[in-house]
Amino acid sequence: MKIISKDPLNNKVNTIHPMTPELLKEVYSPEKFRQQGHDLIDLLANHLDATVHQKNDQVIKWNLPDDEKNFWIEFQEKGNIKDFFPEILKHTTHVHHPKYVGHQVCAPAPQAALAGLVSSFLNNGMAVYEMGMAPTAIERIVTDLLAKKLGFKEESRGILTSGGTLANLTALLAARKAKVAQDVWNEGSSKKLGVMVSAEAHYCVDRAARIMGLGTAGIIKVPVNSDFSIDTTLLEKYYKDAQNQGIDIFALVGSAPSTATGIYDDLTALSSFCIEKDIWFHVDGAHGGAAIFSEKYKHTVKGIDKADSVVIDGHKMMLMSAITTALIFREGQYSHTTFSQHADYLLQDSEEEDWYNLAKRTFECTKTMMSLQWFLLLKLYGEAVFDQNVTTLYDLGQAFGALIGKDPKLQLATTPMSNIVCFRFVEAGVSNEILDKINQKIRTELLEEGTFYIVQTKIRGVHFLRTTIMNPFTTPAALEELLTLIKQKGVALITA
């Protein structure tokens, strides 16, 4: 093919012979994609079968960071590309394995992963409506449904965004816009501002406050009760102390539940305090806000309908692939007024509610078509799938806590309210300092062996093992096996 062009500088006619993009033709070959896709789905389906049914007894094949890096350097130089995806499976943590009881990411439904594939393939960025018509409309439907489940009225509105951290930051920005007299977004502020949070709140709330320029003094951490829920009797004291320091409190954050211990704050008491003080009430329900779908456990979020804003992660308790988070505002106007700036090539001022231009309402100008996962699971299985998942996992958490509570060689951090259970191996007459080291060593041995995957945390300076039961195929028998293994290791370490 020849392209004829005229050079405007010298009036000469140029003939251009473009290089045939053979490599790009191969990259975009439908037949190659079809075959590669079939092969990959077969591989993942076999992986799902092997993990869920424990044909492979390892959750993780632990490798030191430098060893892992060196493996992939060698693979890049000498490895066969056909082995790439199989090796990825070997070198990653298998969240679909029933003995995965580690971090707060779910074993995603295969259908949700397929929706993610479609999102990645179509690559509609969703900054403005025409760059994501279907997912934008679907996002409105999904967020309206969530608002209804929360007990909000028709004027509520929501958005989907990339993770709880970004959602919590967006909510606090909306709170500042709504409750602080000065327009800080446009004018800045030299006034001291603050938010009240539980001492057990997720670190992303602390991070969001610092990003907003509140500083350490502006993060008012209220102590917790013995069960690690925020001590509501101290709210008045900490509020007045902040006022006396010249700090204007504009929001309070409730945990549903806290990340470390899985304990829900008393949302009803918190909402009453916020109404009295005329401050914004935000609920970080990233992990456990999905309890709104559980008939058995929805009592844990009693009072959530009084919140001004709520965050719920789809990739935690709702069977979706990372990363997708809903942020719902009780008063929909606040979902539109947080970000006020001009981008004339994308957005225009509008007197009507142009809910469909999402870049006006989120940090992201480009975001994935994450609404597809929510809609597809609801369309295929209805709300019952979320009810069953939350209820199953929380039931397992209660049963696991009961097992631990009966065992003299184990100590619960607190009675679990959710599927997060913190505990440790103990031995009479052994100091806390030594027990901390023993529990750390137990966790290291479990990681290196790879039969189970659990994590760890420090609570009030004491080292605890931490489990989050995220797989509905985890059984009480598997949890008993884990406890037996932990006790065996603990005893062996003491007597060594």
C-alpha cells in the first residue's frame, strides 16, 4: 500500500511505503486469542478443581523475595512462554483453597473473574458517559440497590471506585465539603480540622486524614472497650478536648468491623452522637458492610441506615475479584459536590443531575468496568448468594472462636463477631515476651510449609495469630486441623 502526501514546505509530493505491522497482526489475531483463551480457561478450571477439592494440599509455596526475583529473571531469559501461566499458579497464593484463611480478599466467583476479563478486554475507561455506556448505567442500578439495602431513601446516590482506601478518602472529602463552612477544596484552609475514629480503625482512615492535611493532631483516636469496639462513653470527652485545642471536628468514622479484630462498633450510638454534634457520620464497612445481605447477621450493622456515607468492598465478602468498592451517600447531592473543577474537554457544568458523568464524582478519570461483576452475580444468583456467603463465613468464625475458647493452650483476643478471629498459643508459666516469639515462629513455620495460610497482628502490644475465613468451602474439620498443628508447633518450640 502506498500513501501519497504533499509536503507544504517545499510543495513536493512524497510517496510513503509503510512497514507492514506483522507483529501487531499477530498480537491482535482473533484465532490466536481464541486458542490462548481456551487454554487459559482450561488451566484455571483445573486449578479451581484442584484447590477447592484439595487435590493440591498446598495453599502457598513460599519463596524468599530475592529467590523469587531470580526465578523470574531466569524465566525471562530462558523460560518457555507456554509455561508462563502455569508458573504463575505455582508462585502465587491459592485463595480458592479451603485452608486459605489469611488476608481479607475472597475466593472470587469464576463468573466475576470473567466479567473482569470483559472489562480488561473492552477497556472502556468510564471517565465520561460515552466511554462506558453500559457499565455506567449498570453502576447506577447496582449502587441504587445497595442504597436500598442500607435503608437509604430514593435521593441517595453511590459510586463504585478502586478500593476501600480511595472510597474512605472520597467520603471524608465529601464530609469536609458538607460540614466545614470554608470551601477548603478551592480556597484551602489554615484552620485546624479533625475527624474522630476508633483506635482500632483501619490505617487507611488515618492515611486519608493525613492526605487531607489534617496532620496527627487532626486524627482524634478514641480508645476502645475490652471487646475492641469504640468506647462511646468517651466520645464527648474527646470531642471537647479537640475543641479546646482549636480543632473543628467535622466527621466521625465507625468501623463495620475493624480490620484487625473483626469487631463492629455500636453504629446506633455513633449516629446519635453525630446528629447531636451536627457532624458527618461515615461507616467504613469495607469488610463487613455486606452483612446487610445476611438475614442472620444484619444485626451487626444496626444503625447503618443513619450514616451519611458507607463503604462496602465487593472483593472482600461479595465474591468479586479485586478491586471494586461501593461508596454510598444517604443524601445523593453530596456525591456530586465533592470535586469542583473544570475539564472542558471532558465535562461541562450542568444544572441537571448528570449522574452518568462519573469523573465528576470520583478520583479516577479512568476506571475499570467494575460494575459488571456486581450486576452479573446479582443477575445469575440474586441477593441470596451474598446472604449465603456472609452467613456461611460468619458462622465459621463463631464456630472457630468457640473451639479456641474451650482450649487451655489457646487464647482468644476477643469473642469474634465476624469471620475474623485473632488468637494465640499460650502456656502457663511462660512470659508474654517468649510467647510472642513462639507465636511468630509458629506463623513462620506455617508459611514455609504452605499447608495453611494465616497472618498475624499485634493487639495492644501482644502478638496474635490472625485468621480471616474467606472461603465458604473451609470446613470446621480443617479449622480443627489448623489448631492441632499450631498447638503441636507451640509445644515443640517450648520444649526445644
